[in-house]
Amino acid sequence: EQSIIQTGLRPSRLISYDETFRILTMPTTKKGTAKVIPNQGVKINHLYYWHNSFRNGSIEKTKVSVRYDPRDAGIAYAYVRKQWVRCISQYYSVFKGRSEREIQLATQELRQQYQQHSKRFTITAKALAVFLEGTEITESILMQRLKDGEVKDIHTEESINEQNTLTLVDVEEEKPQSTPAEIKPYEEFW
């Protein structure tokens, strides 16, 4: 507030911290896109993500821009029909709330287990889900969960502070924008 009093308001430099901004600042894949595979969705970091809009024949087998939440492996976003849609992972109940780092550690440990037995192995979402639900979770994964919990607390506090700050500063009255019809998420998944 003190800086606004001293220097005035600069509405041209104000960036609203909305859902679109949050999605655009999330990481993406190496290519930045993923192909929509019929009846499976988009594959991001060994995991398939689904949204009901992928059922449309014009969307299937096309490449869409994707983003994923590094703090929640259960959620990803795809840019479909000029809007970002929220996609859920195939094993959402297992991956929900797990960080990208925890999934990476689990993937490494799973590979090591199969290399010790000299077996050929491809990382799949199902194998990761079984491993994460199993009792074979190691100390490094448990430590990562603890760290992720601390980071989640910090981000929750920051978002509360951001919301409070944004409500204090009311720059201009926003004009209602005509947005395309909201695409509903798929009710049942696999």
C-alpha cells in the first residue's frame, strides 16, 4: 500500500494471478506438445491423462500443448479448442498430491529393482502406481514426501497472501469476456 501511495498505480504493469497465468507458468514436456491417443489421452512423463474433450474425433490423433503440475502428478492441462482443460491421470487416486520429484525417485528405484534382476522393463503408470502403493517405498521417497508437504504449506500461504493482495488493489473494472462453453471433465475414467 505504501508503494502505491508514493508512486501511484501502474495498471499497464499489473499481471493478474489467475488460472491461465498459473497454467502457463507450469512446466511442459520436452516437445511442449503431446499426441491425443484415442481412449487413452495424452502421455506426459510415463502417465496418461484424460479429459472428456479427447473423445471428439477431430481432437483424436492430434498434438496439443500440454502442461503438468509439478506438485500434483494427478493433474495436467491440455490446450483444446482455444482453452486450457484440466486432465486427470489414469491412476488419479494414487498420483494425486504426489510431486514430480517423488515420481522421478520412484521411477529410478523401480528401474534399479528390475536391473538387479536383469529383466527388461518398461515404466508404466500401473507399475508406478503398484510400487507407490506397496510397502517397498524407500527412505528417499519418504523424505521427498516430507519436503513436498513443507513446500505445499508454503505455496498455500503464498496463494492466500496473493488473494488478499489482489483484493486490496482494484485497478479497473473488468469487462465480461465471452468465453467458449466450458468443457466438462470426464465423469468416469478408465
